[in-house]
Amino acid sequence: MNLNEYQELASRTGSVEDSKAKVLCNYALGLNGEAGEAADILKKHIFHGHPLDREEFAKELGDCLWYVSQLARLAGYTLEEIAVMNIEKLKKRYPNGFKTSDSIHRVV
């Protein structure tokens, strides 16, 4: 499955009953909530000594992907377009790959 196929399939479970503004807000808040759940799994692993539950972590990342796909759709973009735009931005920002010094002194 490619990114755009995923986005189309994920759209099947998107909200259609609220205004676009409410749906955007719901999805943005949902993304933050799911990212927080993923971060909590890492926090417990790194700082509390829990074993890393890779499957639960992957599920939370999948939930994040769902929200990102739907936010992109509502903004009029495919996930592929978002991915390409992001890679182009990163190529400009870090033409030779990531370096801490480039991050500190970045121009773009």
C-alpha cells in the first residue's frame, strides 16, 4: 500500500457530520493526543525502566498517521504531496544530511 492508498482508505472513517472547522480542530487535537500517547510509551521505557512495547508504540504511530492523513486531505493535499514537500524542505535545510552545527546555524 502506498501513502495515497492509505489516505483514501483512512478517509472512510473520517467525520462527515461536523463543520470543516470543527473537524480540523478535532483532528489536530486528536493528533496531539496520539503523539502524547506515543511519547508516554517512550518516557516509560527510557525513564521508568519499562520494556519498550514496540507493538503498542507502532499502533500509536498509526493513529498519528491517520490524523495526519486526514488533516492533509482537508487541507487539499495527498500524503504523497506532503511527503515530497517535506523531503524538498529537508534537502534545502540539510543538503549533506543532518549535522548539529547546521541545525544550530540553519538559514532555511
